[in-house]
Amino acid sequence: MAKEIPGELRELIRFQQGVVTLRQAVRGGLTKEVVRARLARDRWQVLYGGVYATFTGPPPRAALLWAAVLRAGPGAMLSYTTAAEVAGLIDAPRELIHLTVSESRRVSRIPGIVVHRSRLAELERHPAATPPQTRIEHTVLDLAGAATRLDDACGWVTRALGRRLTTQERLRAALGQRRRLRWRGDLAELLSAELAGVNSVLEHRYVRDVERPHGLPPGTRQARVRRGGRTEYRDVLYEAYDVAIELDGREAHPDERRWRDMDRDNAAATDGILTLRYGWLDISQRPCRVAGQVAQMLRSRGYRGSHPCDPGCGVQAA
């Protein structure tokens, strides 16, 4: 079969993971009759109307994504959870394939595909990635804007930062291009220079609900520490007071991780750094209690700026 397909068309098919449109095939030198014959003999298979896999057997995910983009037509690109999938922002593919096209385009309904329209389509498009897809910064903001809860919106941002897929500066620039976006003010705060290093929703909540409203000093986020020839990171470090805060959003610690954390905390203690460790329920349900403990620890080491967040708060004024 390969010998019967002109060289340039063969290269295009290889680039598109074995997928080709009828228009591409004809422009590449095949006739419609040849295409129909290949389909009739089950040498090719239909993925969408006018879009074919040039092989037999179940199409791999990469071929399906290319087919979706080609079916949607000019300017279409992977977006939302599908762009997140290929960028490594999520670990498992979602059933529906999401695409974005220019606001001026209309795409007829396609089974299994969700088409979004954007006035910023050209700005959002990644200049080199294939299949065509939105830049990771715009993928993050699309998903954050679609979130129904603030924690979920912030989670997309912190996950992208935590996985080092982008930077605060790039996300801030992309946010500056979005004049209308749900949670825009909260996301702008999360991406502010003051919160540099916040890599999880729990860390964001710690700043928002524990540190700021109770007058605690701004800690260093993801503080880099060298110990025994290795690099370690502290979620929050109050370096002037030798106090560290560790945050864990998981409901349970695997034994190996728990013992590693204990060993790290003990080693830090021998250097004079005291560690307080909190989980999701502590931060989300008992922020004033957490603030009181942190304030007490900091006061024992000279800090004098803490205060209650409201009359019913248990944190004592310094």
C-alpha cells in the first residue's frame, strides 16, 4: 500500500499518526475511487465523516485526537481536558474530546466531541505542538474558568505549577489577555508575586485562611534546603523563627512516605527547625486553631504580630 501512495502524502499521513482526510488524500494524488476501494476492502477505516485511519485495528489515542482535529476543520485545536491530557496536566484521558475553534467559525455537531469557540483562538494556539492544541497557560485558564468551585479552579493552577509545566509569569500574562473569566480576581491573587511558590490548593488555603487573616508573617513557599548532600523543600518556612509548616492534602500517608517525613522532621529539629504538620481537614475546617498553634510557636521565638481574625477567633493578640 505504501508504494501506491505518493511520497508527500505518505509523509503527511505518518505525521498525522496514520490519519488522513478525503480532501488531503485527493490533493495528495489519490482519486476518490481509490479511497472508496481501500475502505471497501477494509484497508482503511472511517473515524469520522471524511476522516480515515489508513490502517486496520483499533485506532490508538493519538490517531483519534488527530482525527477529531481534522474533522473539526481549519483552525481547530485540542483544548480543555484533552489539551491537559497531551500536556501532562492530567494522567488519564477523558471520554469526550474537547476542541477550540475561532469565534467566527461554526462546527456542526460531532459525536464524542465538544467544540468551544474563542475570540482569542489565535493567541491560545501553541505555535509548535502537535496535534494542534492550546498553550498550557490557556489550557489551565480554560479549565479554571469552567470550574464550579474556587478550590478546583485554583487546583488547575497549582497543579500546572507543581508539575513545572509553566510559570507564574506566563500564567499572569495569559490571564491579562482574559478580560472575562470566572474566578479571575482569585486567580490573579493566586498568581501574584507574594504567593510565588504556592504549589497546591492546600498551600493556597493556608495563606488565605490561616496566615493572612491572623497576622502571621509571610513564609517562604517551597523553601529549598540542603541537607546531607540532598535538596529538600519545605512547604512553608518561617526562616527568621526556625519554624516550618508541612501540608498534606491526602487523607492518609503511605507508610514509606510517613516514615520519610518523620525522618526529615527529626533531622530538621536537630538543626533547630521545629515543624508543624497539617492535613486538609485542619486547614479547611479549623484554620483558627491552626493559626493559634503556629502563632504560639512563632511567639515563643520572638514574633509579636499575630491577632484574631474576628471576635470569635481563638488566636490571642500578641
